[in-house]
Amino acid sequence: MTNKEPIVYPYIPNSVPAIKDQMLQAVGAESADDFYESVPEALRLRRKLDLPDPLLSEAALERHVREILGKNKTAVEYLNFLGAGCYQHHVPAVCDEVNQRGEFLTAYAGEPYDDHGRFQALFEYCSMMGELLNMDVVNVPTYDGFQAAATAIRMAARITGRHEALLCQTINPDKLSKIRDYCMPDISIKLVDFDARTGELDLAALQDVISKETAVIYFDNPSYLGFIETQGEAISRIAHDHGALCVASVDPISLGILTPPAEYGVDIVCGDIQPLGMHMQFGGGQAGFIASHDNERIVMEYPSRLFGIAPTRVSGEYGFGDVAYERTSFAIREEGKEWVGTAAALWGITAGVYLALMGPWGMVEIGESIMARAQYAAMQIDKISGVRAPIFQGPHFKEFVANFDSTGKTVAEINKALLERNIFGGKDLSRQFPELGQSALYCVTEIHTKADLDRLAKAIEEIVAQ
């Protein structure tokens, strides 16, 4: 930086030199370096960072940021077929309108002085999710679906007193990484093979590996690779026969047409509510849910907040607040089963708005629409010489895998050519699942028209023919 005078940053509190000196004096420090005495000398950078001069005016900063953003190519300008955990669904305007209201947008994990209906809004969200899932208890959202899955597995381990979890190999590798980190060191994560024809869990392999140490069997339905796991009842039965619990992660937008896991014996259901009224963001539009029946043995192992309804002293009026608050780290701090901090409650309110707007028949309609569109896209791509889609037999929802081995081209090459045509192609699976060869995961939702799907198929056909 060329400016030798102290810089007062208008966007950084307490950057005025006189105020910084007062703060140092108040804590008995000679300089800010005193706060880093515990950092080894070998890890310290003894020079200035090579940064450009700061932009001190609001107009200059706004222009700079817009120039950076202008380099992005987004799903607004491009036709998008990426999914793999974050999905482009239609977001009704009312979802944004409600979640930007001050009484919701600014509400933190604790209670504001005036609640303004936040607890009721979250209770209504939990109620509608419970109806969708056919479960009695739904928590206030966790950070994301990955954490919800990891927490559900830890809950099962505490309930059973066991320390082993069995997961299908088709799980999202990023989710698997989060689960391993969150469950270590006291829960062992083991992967179970899948059927190469259908992609579904190999029940024989599951029977071989399950033991008296197994706390939980976990699977995704629909799976990360798009196919629907039709063996849910058998998986649950195997878990229960061995004294374990069964946990399933679901895409909530599929439950208008797919049987909820509660109907095939799953004990704990989890997932991400991002498809329910949330825009795709840079990691911020995710929120996880956990649900179960009203079984005290399970409910008391929830680490997160649960909201209920209760009558007040005023006849005909009701209040909304925490159920079994003593479970949480809010109440017992370090003695809590898991640490729970800031949650994604705002997204729960958003999902509640979405569910209220859609209603039961709306969820049926959107589920049917997505399933039909995905099937049509797979059929059109499968017609292309050298391409196979989907590679797994059986029903799919929203996503499917296409294989390009016989085209002589890699997915990376195909996706690069699609970008030149203003199309985001499917997620390249060649590194995450090398056993699938040159394969890509395509995502189709209600936003895609028949013309969009035909355009994708035509573009791929032209690329592989070159």
C-alpha cells in the first residue's frame, strides 16, 4: 500500500487511530501484536499484505464490486442443469417479501424484546413440514442438510449406545466429509456397496456388514445420483432386526409424489429445505431439518430447538415457545449433547411461506412436473449416439446420470463446449465416482421448459459429433 498515513476505513468500526489507542490502553496492551503472542513466530507474516489501495468512498466501492460481479456467468443468463445439492427452483415473490420483513430478517438465535410472531411463524413451518413428512416433531432448521444428517446420526448413536454408522457408497462425497468430521472420533462411518444395475443399496452387502455395534443405517432418497431407493422398508427392517435405527435424508419437494420415509419404517428423517422457496446462493441458502415421531426416547436427543403451542392465561389465546428447552446447549451450555448456536431459522419461515402457498395439491403438481421433465430430458439425451441416460435402471427424481464413455469425449470437454453455448452442463462425476467412467449428473426442475430440454439434447448431440 502506498499511502503512509493511517487509514480510517468507513466500513470497519473503531479504525480511527485515536480510538484504537484508547482501546489498547483500556486492555493494557502496547500494540495489536500483543494479542497474537500465542502464535508461533514461524507462522507470522512479517510484512504487509500485497493489497491494493482501499476504496474509501461508497461510490468507488460499489463500482468496484459491480465490475467484479459483472465477470460472473450466472443461471440467470445461462441455461442451468447443475444440481448436486443446491437447486434452481422457482421462488415465489412472496417468499422474498416475507423473509425480508424486519421482525424476521433481524431476529437472531435469542429472543428479541418483541417477538412479532417469529415463534408462531416457525411453529407453523414445523407443523406444515410435519404434515409433509407424516412426522410429529420437526426441529427449528439447522445450518444445512449436511449438518442435519450428521446430527441425526449422532442422535441415533446416543439412543442406541452404539458407535457405528452404515452409509451407502452413493452418498454425496461432500456430505460424507461433513458427516465424518461431525461424528469423529466416537462414531465409525462405514460405506456399504450399491447395486451396479439400479444404484440402490446392496441388501446382501448390508446384511454382511451390519453388526451389534451398528447404531444406524443411513441413506438418501432420492439418492445423490438421482435414483429413488425403493427398498426403504427392507432397509428399515434390517436395521430394526439388529437393534439399530434407520435414518433417511429426503428432498422435501419430492414428497408430493413420493412416499414419506415414515411410511416405510424410518425412525429419523432429515434433509435440506433449500428447494422450498430459497434462491441458490454462495453457501447461504441452505437449511437442514430433522423430524421424527413423538417418541420421547428420540425427542430428548434433539440438540436443536423445538417449538410447541400452549394455552395462555387469556381464554382463547395461545403462545408459542420451546419444548423441553432443558435439552439444549442454550440451557445447559457445555453440558449439552451437541452445541447449538445460530440456526437458519429465517429459512424455516421462508419454507413455511412456500408450503402455505403451494398447499398439498401444489406439492403434488410440482413433484409430478419435475419427475416428468427429468424423464423427458433423460430420454432425449439417451437418443444421442454414444450416450447412455440414465445409467441406473428404475425411477428417478429431478436428477439422473448420463454416461459419455462411448463418445470418446470427457465430461470436462463436453461441459466446456456447452458453456460456449451458454449452458451449464451436468456435474462432472469422473473424480467423485471414477467407477462410473465419464459420467455427469444432470438436474431438471420445474423451471425447465420442453424447449430448454430439447436445446440441451441438441447441443450435446452437436458436441459429441464433432
